[in-house]
Amino acid sequence: DSGVTQTPKHLITATGQRVTLRCSPRSGDLSVYWYQQSLDQGLQFLIQYYNGEERAKGNILERFSAQQFPDLHSELNLSSLELGDSALYFCASSVGVFMATDTQYFGPGTRLTVL
Amino acid sequence: ELKVEQNPLFLSMQEGKNYTIYCNYSTTSDRLYWYRQDPGKSLESLFVLLSNGAVKQEGRLMASLDTKARLSTLHITAAVHDLSATYFCAVDIGSQGNLIFGKGTKLSVKP
């Protein structure tokens, strides 16, 4: 158990809908990262937050957005869902702004199925 | 665009054998990470390699990094069934934690 929690574990929804995925980082970690894992694209970095501020963006679609709240939990919002958005979404956390010795600890993931 | 290539993508080994997984990356980076993922599970950090020539070992796994060749290797010694999993290497670009992952090597160790 990495100490990173994600809810829900599974989510099934329809095309065009909007969902919110939630992540609580390990105690004391200030950075949160979101990744998408799919069979065709593999593991892709989406976005990073540090202490409430967006730090870096990766291959995140405009239909997706995220935020980190004052209590450091983060939410990933996915809207206008398409079949291709079906994937496993991981949240990871690290202590700071990813110093050299930092490790990212991954949560259990949320499996999103879009029908 | 940074590319991270692993090979092989699939590896079937017999218990007791040795093998090496290779991870090549296309641009300069001095941070490389190895993760393990069991089926349906999350990613578990195995190694963090931070400098040229870095070598780390844990049990039957040993990882090394050659930043000049942009190559990392994960060597498996005397494989056992418990090592069956998918192994990912990841490179940090911009030193900010934006990890770019390889496609993973699915390892199956058979008795």
C-alpha cells in the first residue's frame, strides 16, 4: 500500500458524460501527478500539481481538467467522454517539487469504462 | 519529442535463468526510474537511478544507467516465478517529475 488513495475504484459511464476522479496523496506529499494508462497509448503523464498550483502539463486533452485543493487532495475532471477515454487513471504523489531523490508513489487507480 | 523504448516487450523465462531488459531514451536525462506492475495492480517503485554509472540492486534485480549511451538495463538473476510482472522504465524530463514511460516489458517466469 503506497499511501495514495483514489476513488472510485471503478467507474462506468456513457459517452458525452462527465466524471470526477479523486486522489488523496500520501501524508506530507505536496505534489500530485495524474497519468492515464491504456492499451494503445501506454502510460501517459497528464498533469502535475504542487501545493495547489499547476506545475506541468503533459498529453492532457482540453476536455480534461484537474485541480488540487488546499487540503492537497486532487480531482481530475473528464468531460464529453468518448469511447477512447476508457482507461486506467493513476494518481501519484511525491514529497516536493520532485527533487532528485524523490520517488513517485502511485495510487491503486480508477478504471474508467465509457460505453 | 522524448521517446523511451524498452525491449523486449514480452519475455518468457524459465526459473533459474538470467536475462536483461533494455531501456533506451532519446534525449538527455539524468533521472531514470524502474517500476513494477502486477496484473490489475498499481505501479511499485523499484529503482531510482540518478547519475551516469549508477547501479542499484535489490534481490534478484539489478539496474544500471549509462547516461552517455542513454541506456538503462534491468538485469534479472536466477529468475523465480514471483518476478512475473510488467516492468516499466521511465525518464524524467525537465527534472519536474513528468515521467515518460516505456511501453513496458511483460515478464513471465515459468517453472
